[in-house]
Amino acid sequence: QVRLAESGGGLVQAGGSMRLSCVASGSPFSIKTIGWYRRAPGNQRDMVALITSTGTTNYADSVKGRFTISRDSAENTVYLQMNNLKPEDTGVYYCKLKVWSGFDYWGQGTQVTVSS
């Protein structure tokens, strides 16, 4: 059973930085993509950044140039470095792993709050 555990959320002032981590346990294999999604208050869960099995990255327009996704394959860990945070970045951040069969695994989420 694959499990994803996010960490690193909290409260930060606008303009600050934060790094989120997502550790995948349970020997995930056949990974197609792993990424970060955000659910802002009152909104749906939207893609923030993802990285493919070949290392290709994709970002939401709102975070390009500020956020960086990276992975440590040996540790089954994906990071999201968030710089120059804005109040609109506030939300619950979820890690999602998609395998080639199409199945998605989700973490429980970590709250990020950016104060103005």
C-alpha cells in the first residue's frame, strides 16, 4: 500500500519562503508523475507543480519563477521549494502520485498560510 506523507507547512509572512516535503512509502513503482496540488479556501484542488518520471517539470502559471519542484528518487521524496510567497498561496497542499496504470495516490495534506 503506497502512502504519501507531507510535511513542512505552517505560517509565513508574505515574501517569505517555505519548503514542503512528500515522502512516499510502500515501495511505489511505475511512477508516472508526482506533484503538488493546492486547495485554497472555497476552491477546488488545483495543480501547483509536478514532475514526471523523466524529470520534466510543469508549473501553474501563478507560481512560475517562485516555486521549484524537485525529487530525491533514492529517498522517494519530492520537495516543493516556495519563495516569495503571497497570501493567495494560502491553502492545503497535497502530494499526489500517479502511476502508469492511471491510479492516483494522495497524501493527507499540509496547511500553508501566508499572512499579508
